[in-house]
Amino acid sequence: MIDNNELGVTVGGVIWASKIALLLSHFLLFGKLADFSQFLLKSAGRKRRIFPFTGLGLCGEVCLTIYCESGIMSEFHGDLNGRGLKFAIVASRFNDYITERLVTGAQHCLREHGVAEADIDVWWVPGALEIPALVARLAEDKRYSGIVCAGCVIKGDTDHYDFVAGEAMRGVSEVALVGGVAIGNAILTVHDPQQAVERSAKEHQNNKGWEAASAALIMTNHFRRLDSAKS
């Protein structure tokens, strides 16, 4: 039993706070009101939670602040709101029957979360090895809020696969750590073409391009939050 004298719960929308009622209606309409209540109970007395939501035409973050005797601790789950953001997709022409599907998945994700069509640029490079070099230049240029990488390296009969896959991943990871721009990585490193097809499906839950774009959106908004806290 929660003692109301010791605990107070406030629910505030970081974006469009006045529309929280619509979010609760969304839970109710889809039979998830019990899940929402359970979420509040589990959070009670522990921490402040901020998590993303999409639905009913909304896109933003909900902040659950839990006050207790031990103070307040914040937990940030990220924001998928892409309105006003500009993204680059750097894609490999090699194995383009796969990478084009990854690019399409990334574009769909960005548009669905508010990024304007005109704010999504696609840069094509010859192969996966060239992706890190262009990503580094685009990150240095600072014109983009985030970058999504799309490539496909399929294992063959020689060691070439190991070198290409390893260097492409290493290069992108290095830029992500020091470039100051959020990067989503959808460079597939697979054993056969079927594995690549399965990871670039039209359904977004099975498309690594979509997943990488989603990750880039969340990381972009994490970076923006940190930058705004400095000012």
C-alpha cells in the first residue's frame, strides 16, 4: 500500500504537456490502461522516468517524476520526435538489392517520426569501406542532426569479408564516439544473401535500416538534451 503522504506522482509531457489525456486515451483504447497503472506502481518511490511515445498523431516524450523521501533520480529513455531535424543516410552501392531496402526502411522511420522529406539526404558510396570516410566528413560538417549508415557485407570464400566488415564497423564506431553527431548503424555483416534479405524486410520490425534510423533519432535527442543543459 502506497502512503500518499510520502509519495506524490506528477505526470508531465516534456512535449505537448496538454495532450497527456490523449496519451492515456491511447492506453485505454488499446487495452493497456492496466499496463500504464502497473508502470506507475513499479516506478513509485524509485525514480523519475522519461520515455518516448507515438500514437494518435503524437510524437514526443512523457516524463514521470516520482518524489520520495530518498529524493529524485531521473531515467531518460529517449525521444523519437524528428520534427525540425535534418538527417543523412550514407549507403553502399555494393549489394544494392539489399542496401536500397535498408535505405527505404530508414526513410520510412524518419518520416513517420516527423522528419520532413526535404530534410533527408541520401549519399551513395561505392562500398562499405567507403562509408566511414564520408560519415566522418558529414559529421565534421555539422549540417546534419544525425546520420544513418546502410551497407551489406556478405561472407565469401576468402578473408576479404573479415577485413571489410571489421574496418567498416570500426570506422563508423570511431566517428560515433568522437564526431559529436548521432549515428545509426545498419551495415549488415552476414553469412549468406538470405540472412541479408531477412534483415532488410519491408516490415519495419525486421528492417535494420528502420532500427538504425530509430536509434539515430533517440541519440540525436539525447545529445540535444545534453547540449541544452549546458546553455
